[in-house]
Amino acid sequence: MPDYSNPDTPLTGRRCDWQATIVRGPVRYGMNPSQECAGTCTPRPGATVGSLLAWIKSWYAEHNGIPVSDVTIMRYSLREK
């Protein structure tokens, strides 16, 4: 099974299902408001876990009108098909 905790792990499947817990703004000690997001994508040739996570951050930022620097992925899971 691939090591999806390593950002350099290549994505080799034709499709990838993902789920992520995302926090807006800086993460602080204690409770942080978060949002669960999920989707499916078709990885480009040469895509890695890190490039998929960067895409998720930019997608979330664009859809919520916030800077990418204000997006933190707290938890994620991936499944290739």
C-alpha cells in the first residue's frame, strides 16, 4: 500500500478520491473551526501526494475567496482507483 503520508509518493491510479479537514486562517491552540471537504480527481502524469494537497488548498481558497496562505489541511485521506 502506498505511503500517502509522504508528499513525494506518486499517484498512479486513474482516479483519486480524497477527503480533507480544512481550517481557515492560522491554527491556534484549542478549538479551530474546520470544514470537511471531499472530492474525486484525475491526477496528471507525475502527480504526487504533495501536488494533490497543494491543488486541494488552492481549490478551497478559490471557492471561498481567501488566500491560499490562510488554508491549512489538518487531516486528509486518499484512495486511488
